[in-house]
Amino acid sequence: MSHRKTKILSLFSLLIVVAMVLGACAPAAATPAAPAAGKLAVGIVLPTKDEPRWIQDETRFKDALKAAGYDVEILFSQGSSAIEKQNVESLLTKGIKVLIICPQDGTAAAAAADEANKAGAKVISYDRLIRETASVDYYVTFDSVAVGAQQAQYLVDHAKGQGNPLYLYAGAASDNNAFVFFQGAWGVLQPKIADGTFVIKNSSEAVGLQAKATLTRDEEAKIIGQVTTNWDFNTAKNLAEANLTAAKAADKGNVFILAPNDGTARAIADAFGADKDVKSYLVTGQDAEKASVQYIIDGKQSMTVFKDVRTLVKDAIAAAVALLKDTAPAAKGSYNNGKADVPAIQSAVVTVDKANVKAGLIDSGYYKATDFTGLP
Ligand code: BGC
């Protein structure tokens, strides 16, 4: 055998040995296989498919990720913290390095965040803040105080004189945002309740606290406990109907309604619209859901707060990319979640009513004109 042939053979056997060693090691590896190079090792968990708001987020995530060629999985928790935890566990088993999660219940989700943290994955709280854990690395959100403040400002701007009947509704007490929205609204409404412009008709807790310019979380919880919609269409409808049954004709007339989001706004609007003693109503919302945009065009909902989900998605993906590179995502301030100050970025929100619905939602390219009828 020539010298050259021996060299080639020994190189060949070395390769075989290396291959054998690698082969033997692979099945024994304790951690799941690393995701393919160049792909985003990210899992996304959203609260429910039953509300158009979260379908908007899913669609916008898919659009953004497809355009960027990233590989992710999006799972829905269907209103259950138990399913949410299973979703997180399944994504961790698949080897995700970053979890983007909008919690169903802000406090219950702490356990899932802790599990992700233990598995070495970074946690981005998406839109809703996960509370009472140090395992949240980052928070992407809208300016939720401004959401409530803009809803309240709309009511204030359209109220004349004194003694206008005011009906208050709130989101789910398990969602930190419900508190933040209410806080924003209360800051604007309270002085107008104190000066007699508005009279609260459906919450004895709110009446009891109406002299206070700012409320503690416990005080907010008392009011929210009385006027919660639980972010649910039927709960909102039943509560509005019960409030209307309990109210005298004199407590109706031209009414002002703080409704926390579009889904509940439509339910509450339907209930008030059907009451013979309600002459007119103004009702707020948020999310610019298509059905509510149509309600606004039709004069059945007064306004919505447009939260451009494309921005939230873009911020979340930028944060995920930074965390994958082991760098800190760009933060502008922080939110305290009861255990830690979570670095955060928040984006602005816009009031939309009939007057600017076309400019704000159609001309901006957010929705197609053909999605609606009777656009102004
Ligand atoms: C979100 C809203 C949404 C609500 C109900 C909140 O946390 O910020 O956009 O309407 O949850 O799902």
C-alpha cells in the first residue's frame, strides 16, 4: 500500500470514528434538538380564538413572520390557564428559546413563565402583563392608560350640562389591563362626576369612591368586581340588561356608557338600544374589530380605540430577536408586576369614530374598504 493510500485510509477511519461518536451521543442528549439554524426559535401563546382581537394578532404575526422567513408556532389557550400551561410546556419541549405569551390570567400565568425560565427560555409578556413573578424578561404593550383615558375623554367631550346618566363597565379582573384601562378612564371621568356632569347609575362601589381622584388597586377591584364583563359578550349583555331592569326611566334618557372593549361594547349597545326608555346612548370600545367598525359606520357604537396590532407584533419580534442574540431589547421604561420591574416598550393608540374611520382604518391600509358597507 502506498504511503498516500494509507493516509487517505486513516483519514477515512477517523471520519468513521467521529461519525460513530456523534451518532452515539445524539440519542443520549438531554435537551431537545436545537431549532434549525436561521429560524426564529420562538413560540407564541394567545388567550383565545373566540375574540376577533386575538385573531387579528395571529394574522398579523403570521404576515410578519412569513415576510421575514421565520419559523414559529402559535397556540391558543381558549380561555383556560390549564391549556395555556400545556401550550407553554409543549413549546418548551420543542426547544423554543423565546416565549411570547399573552396570559389568559395574569397571575396564574406566573407558573408557566417560571417553567419557561427554568428551561432557559426568555419570556416576553405580550399586551397583558404576567404578574407576581421575576421570570418575565420583557413586556410589549400599548399605552393602556391612554386607552381608558381616550374612552373617557370621548364621553366627556360629548356630554352637555349636568346629571348625565353614566354606566360603567370593565374587563376581566384576572387581566391586569382591565385595571389599567379603568385607571385611565377614572382619571378623566372622576372630575366630571365630582362636578355633576355625570351621575353613576350602575355601581354603588363607584358611587362610594367618586370623591377620590385616584384609586388604589383594591378600590379599583371593588368597582371592577361590580361591573366586570369578564371580557365576555354574554356576561356583558346580561349585566347591561340587569342594570337596565334595575334602573328607573329617569336614570335612562340620553346615556353615556364606558364599555371596555369592542366585543363588550356591541353587546352592551344592543341591550341599551333595545330599551324603550333609552333615547340615545354613547358607547366606547377598543380594538377596532371589524364588527365594531361596521357598528360605528352604522351609528350603533360611538368610538373605538385603534391599537395597531402590526406595531405590537413588530415590537415583539424585535424583542425576540434581541433576546435570541442575548442582548437587551430596546426598552422605554418599565412596568412593575408585583415582583419585578419589567423592561417595556409601549405604543400609542388612536381614537376612531365615524368622522375619521375612513382615514384611520381604510386609508391607512389596516382594513380594506370592501370589508364594510356604507363607509362615510
Ligand atoms: C386587551 C384588549 C382586549 C381584551 C379582551 C385586553 O387585555 O388589551 O385589546 O379587548 O383584553 O380580550
